[in-house]
Amino acid sequence: MKKSLFIIIIFTLFALNAYGQSPLRHAPYDDAVYLGDVTNFLIDEISGFAFSNIDEQTIWMIDDGENKLFAISRRGEYKGAVKIINSNGLLVRNFDWEDMSGFTFENRPYLLIADTGGNSNYSRRPESSNCISRVFSIYIFPEPITSGGQLSNKIQVAWEVNFCFQNQGNRCNWWDTESVGVDTSSNKILLLTKPKLTEAEKSQEKRCAPRLYSIPLQPDRSEVRATFITDVRTIPIPPEHELVETGRYAKSSYFPTAMDIFGGLEAFVMTYRHAYIFSKRLNEPWKDAFNRDPLIVHLPPLRQGEALCIDKRNKDIYVSSEQKDSPSPIFYLKRKQ
């Protein structure tokens, strides 16, 4: 009896990961398939993907260093670029574009670009009148038409959402946001911030956590304050052998770098190592979903994975990496039937 109990205990310990959490359940996806490279020389810092809701052969993407929207095929072939302009006909500024999303609103397909990064341009952002952070912006515009016609070289922003963060009294708080998604069931935009790296080097229990916020999709004011939802401590630090594969991002491997939302019930979150699916029940708040263990989607090793999108027709996943000195690969993960 004692020997059997000892064996059970040992087995249980090995079944847990290094931080005392049970291994996450696998999401129903096939292994990643390499589709091709994004080889256009203008695109070398991919920071966001959105799968077209008009043309199933098109992926929209943004680049950290360009204030244009790029269209590529599923295999990375270049289709064209679109300038984003404001109501005055001027180019929309790119302080630090970090994510994008495609969604349908009032029966029309839209794209969203999130100028929400915290790079060296942060101090140049406008000051806020009601927050301690500077002002961040999200630009929303109708999806350009690519199927069966020429791609327009510019498109005007339909509306923009300017927002700020108020400090929640947490020493880990930071406003660098690379994961943004649209929940059309509640007309909210979800924002998942990256924590500070110095604190992230500590243990699972003491590490700084990503923070989940929301803002209105169509606010009634020129500037809104992001609403804090929850700290997200359910994204695990990968095991040691996977940290080696993550390279210089090993210590920040659990940092969220992209997000897409499916049907108002599933949030797909990419990190520097894997992706995770947080599911909520109908009428349940996102806080509850992000405080439960997610499903894990194993991604291939990427140098700096920061782009993920979902084909809303079938939940297939497309991911890519930001890498300046070589073409960025595109990988495809098919949802199992």
C-alpha cells in the first residue's frame, strides 16, 4: 500500500510543470505547416495579422516601421499596400503599431490597427488629461476590397478610439500593449498588456502578470480611460528546453504579443513561445475566462512571434515572426474537424 502511494505521488509530481500547475490541455489543432516567406523588402517587422473577411486568400498585416497596411497571400506573396489617412487626408502617424484585427460590425467588414506600443516613441505621444499614461490610439476603417479588383492605394479612417491607462497601484504596471482584439458581442475592444521584464524573471508566484483591459468599440468621448478587468496569471512559463528554443526572449516567453477573438467567446493569445485559447461561456465576463487555465496551441519556434490571426470561417490559425535580417515565415495550423 505504501509503495503504491509513493508511486502515485511521484507520478503526480512529474505530471505537474515546474510551477505547480497541471499540464494544459491541447487545443484541437494539427501541427503547424510552413506556407512560405514574406519576402517584400518593405516588410521586415511584422507586428500584426488580420485574416480578410472578404477574400479568403488574403491576409492583412502591419509593420512596426511603416504607416501602411499591407496585403499578402496566405503564402506570403505581396499583393499591395494601402495608406491609412485621417479625415484631413493626412497619413495616420505610426508611433508604434503593434497589433491589428478584422471584424464585422453592422454587417460590414472592418479592420483595426492598434497604435498601442511602448517603444522609444512613447514620450512623443499626446499627454492625457485624465490618466497618468500618455494617449494611445486605435484606428478603425472599412476593409479594402481585394477580390476581383485592384487594391486602392489609400483608405480613410472611419473612426478612432483614443484611450489612456490609469495606474492600478501595481508596481508591475506597464502600458505596452501588443495584443488587441474586438468582441463584437459586447462592442468592446480587449487590450492585454505586457508586464515588465525585470519582475518577470522571478518565480511564477511573484512574476508580474499581463493585465487585461477593455475600452468601448465606439466611445462617446474623444478620450476614454481603459477599464481594468484582471491580472492574467494563467499563461505558464514554458519548460526549460523550450526556453532555449525561444532564444533571447526566453525570460519573456509568456508575454502576450498578439490576440484575436472568435465569436465573442474565444480569445486566441499568442506569446513568444506558444498560443493559448481562453474560452468563456455565454454571458460570462472575460475576467472568469482569463482566470481559468486555457487550452494550449503548440507553435513552431519563432524568432520573435508577434503576429497571429484566425480565419473566422473555420478557426484556422496563421502566425508569423518579426525578424529584420531575413524573410518572415508564415505557418498555418488547421483546426481539427
